[in-house]
Amino acid sequence: MCIRTALEESLQKVDEICNKEDCKISDDYLAISTHYVKIISSSLDTSYKNMKKSKYWRIFTHTSQPAHLLTILAVATISCLMIPDHLESKKNPSPLLNLLYLASVSAHFGIQLWMSFVSGLSLYFTLPRRIFGKVQRILFPKYFLVNSILSLISLCIFLKNNNGRLLLPQIHLQVEALMLCFSLELIIRLYLTPPLLYFMSKAAEYEEEVGVGMEVGKYKSGVLAHNKDYVLVYTSFRKLHMIIAIGNIVTLGCSIVHIHYLANIIRFT
């Protein structure tokens, strides 16, 4: 009781001081920085929406030619780096490139672990399935886009630093693992993600019309079980999602192979 009385007296004194001095909560540096980040994000979002209205954006996103072009450019870049250059291989690796290489490898592996085993499962067993689908439609393209960029950076720098040793068995294995990882992530992002998002959107439209999809962690089609169009869309989504999930596990395996290689060559002095 003494402690409670003392606490009440302290709070009363604080109230009296605040009333006398007209106290108010002031924004700290975190609140101010968050406010400016919001302003910048809103500006970028507005620019992005305006860009989506242009004809060039429609050409880039609604046709397959840009995807083919990006694939060709990526393959050409990797092919050029695989051409033996004995003069380049004798030079000391750049510390800046090494830093970028380690950052891309670690960030790539961390994102894979987080999305595959933490974020996805946590959201699936917490959010209603329809809300979870909306979140995934936002995260899915960004996930594979960022991963493909990071894996491309890792592959290019690894090829550059090991240009004269590509025929060595362990180096050759790492090149194959990194190339497989990058290729799968690029293919998933450019060719599999767009139809997956389409099937997810169509399935969500059917579910919203009849009021299903708000259950957590369990699929219940309800009256849609007899809707042939919905069953076709949802079945196509499940098949495509399974293919992407398998591809994601394969890329995670490739990352583990490369992380294991790095762990074996690290020497602490």
C-alpha cells in the first residue's frame, strides 16, 4: 500500500507540474524521420502511379518482349564474364567489390530464410486468407526481383574474381549453383509471377462476391466448390504456386551450397 500511495503522489505531482508549465509531448527524432520517410515514399508512389499510366509502362508490363530482352542481357553479361582473362585474374580483388559481393550473398540468403520460414508462415497463420493474399501479391514480385538482382551481383563478382580458375572443380560447382539460382529467380519473376498474380486476383474476386476467404490458416471454398470457373482458376493458381515454391526451395539449396563454400575458405587470423 505504501508503494501504491507513493506512486499516486508522484503521478499527482507530475500532473501539477505539467499543468503549470503547459507540458506537451514533443516529437522525437524517430517521429520526425518517419514523417520525412513517409513524404518521400508518398512522392515516389505518386511518380510510380503516373509512370504506370504511360504507354511505355503498358508495353513493358503487358508484353513478353521486355522479359526476353532482360533475359538476353543477363545471359550476355554472364557470358562475357566467363571469357578467360588471365591479365585480369592476376590483379588483386577490389575491396569494394568484395564488400558488395559479401553484402549481396548475405542479404540474399537472409531474405530467402525470412520469407520462406518466418514471414510467410507467420502471416499465413495470423491474417485472414484474403488479406494474406493481398499481402503476398505485393511481396511476391519484390521478393523475386530483389533476389534475382542480388544473385546476379553475387554471380558477376564471383566470376570476375575467379576468372582464371573457372575450370577448377569447386569453382565450377559454385558457378553452376549461382547460375542456377539466378536463372530460376529471373524466370520466376519474369514468366511465372505475372500469371500467378492474375490467378490470385481472379480467385479473390470470386471469393469476395460470395463472402468467403476470411478464415485464418485454412482453405474453405464454401459455395464456390461447385463453381467451375473458380475451381479452374484456383487449381491453376495452386499448380503454379507449387512450381514457384519448388523453385524457391531449389534456389535456397543453391545459396546453402555457396554459403558452405564460403565457410570453408574463410580464415580467421
